[in-house]
Amino acid sequence: MTENAAAASVSTPLPAATPVAVLGAGSFGTALAIQLARRGSRTRLWGRDVTAMQDAERTRRNPRYLTDCEFPATLVATADLDAALRDAQDIIIATPSHALRGTLETLKPRLGDGDGARQGVVIACKGFEPGTGKLSHEVAADVLGPMHPYAVLSGPTFAAELGHGLPTAVIIASKDAAFAERIAHRLNGGGFRAYTGSDVIGVELGGAAKNVIAIAAGTSDGLGFGANARSLLITRGLAEIRRLGDKMGAQAETLMGLAGLGDLVLTCTDNQSRNRRMGLLLASGKSVAEATAEIQQVVEGIKAAPEVHRLAQRYGVAMPITEVACAVIDGRMTPREAFATLASRSVRAEAK
């Protein structure tokens, strides 16, 4: 099994004595910071916008994201990165994936050395590095090297539901089992379930590639193709992700778990998903730029689609849904042309 239950319980002491820093004050970063503080960690939420962070600290709410989720008393919002990191044992990065390398480069000279070298970094981005197609752990290895343990956090999580304390589960994957368990203990409890695993590639791939399938599912629903078509896209989209995962060294169990199937179903079926909403807007005739302006947040699937397609070509994996999604995103096909292309594919065994 790649998802082992974190053995947190009421009697398990939380690692709350040392602060935790969350870098990235978007919706997911804010929700994670709220959960960490709920569970007893002294938590610092860092964002670049000085005015927004001052407003967040004054009103005890994020002024742009999750405005109806009140901050626990142990959560501090700040635009001062050095203050956010001071004495922090664990650091969670929840920026968009395209900002990960820059964030890590800014972070690196501020990480401790000697005894402080075991400061750990958790990456909660779901995407690939644009241009290189690197997964987040590869970017972390490039920038930080082997000195600091890292983990990736993913799963079926809408930030608003997490912020309100509704039941939620994630997987925290790391090659350093003790670090993964430490982060799980920080988060676990109060309706939030944290699992641990070691399949970093599977967790990252599932969390990133599902966004592309969600755009396709939203487009299908926007065109009125119905529940049958949505189910088809989820099922065959999962098959595409699993084929690619197999070539990349991911474990099949991971992609059938929270970071794979779980996140895929969530993102394809609920309009809280920015990627699904992108598909709905593309089906209505809007361009990617127009749809992005309407959504007003980063839509990770737009940047992930060409990277997934390049990986599929590199590994010789057939990913027809991903291929036509890319064609719609870059304007080579209309949504109807894309689905006509999928419908015209020849008969084959389901396992292929």
C-alpha cells in the first residue's frame, strides 16, 4: 500500500512547539494554514502583498480568499518572509506551480545550516514547471539539494471546504518517512485525515494531470454531452494517467488513491474546480484568456496540459483526451471538433 494511515490520535503529541510557515496566501495556502493552527501549531501565513497581509492580520480573515473563514488565534499573517520563517521547523509552499522555483530560490539562503539543516519543505503545488516539465520534487532537488527533507501534499481538497473544517483527506508523500509522519501529525484531526506514503512521483503526477482531464470534463458538460460522457472522460482519463504513471515509475495504488482517482473525481464533477469551470467557459465560446479573467485565479490545467502532452510523447504513451484538450487550449480545435476526434477513434480493447 502506498497510503499508510498516519498514526495520529488524541493522545499523540502534536509537533506544535516549533512554528510552521505557509508560503503562499492563496485559497489553498490559507486553508492549510487555518488547519495547522486549528491543530495547535503556531502558524505563520506569508503572502507578497503587504496591504493584503496587513488586512488579513487586522480582520483575522484573508481579504481575497476564504473571506468567511476566521483565523484561529495561533495563526499570524505577514508579508515579512524572514518573520514568517523565524524558528520554523516545517515550511509548506502553496504557491502556483510556476512560482515554485522562484520561491525555493528565495527560501534557500534563509534555511538554517548545521542543526537547522533538517528544516523540512512540503510542496502543496499541483502542476509541472512550465517549459521543463519537471515535477515539483525535481525542482526542489535542483534548488535545495539533498540537505533538507521534502514532501509533497495532495489529494481531493477544495480550499473552502477545508477552511470551514469539513471532512477532508490528503496524502503526504516523502522518501523521508519520519518527515511525512511529522507533517501528518501537524495536520491530522478535527475531521481532517492525513495519510502518508513514499510514492512522490505518483502523488505529484496524479495531482497535476487530473487538472487537464477536468478541463475536458467541464467542456463536455458545457456542450451538454451529459453524465455518460463525463463518466467516460473520468474513467478513460484515469487510464491515461495510469499509463503515463507506469512509465514514469509511479505506483498504480497511488493513482487509484486520494491523489489520483480521488482528486480526479472531485475536480471533474464540482464547479468549485477552476479547471472544470475553465472547460465550461471554453464550451461557451470564451477564449482561454477571457475564461481566466473571469475565474480570477490561476488555472493549473492550462499550464499543465502541454507538459503532460510532452511527457506522453517522451514516454510513448497514448493520451488522446490530453491531446485534444491541448488542441482546444491552444486554439487548434474547437471543443466540438475535439470531441468529434475522440468519437472517431477506432475500436480497441479497454485495457489499451
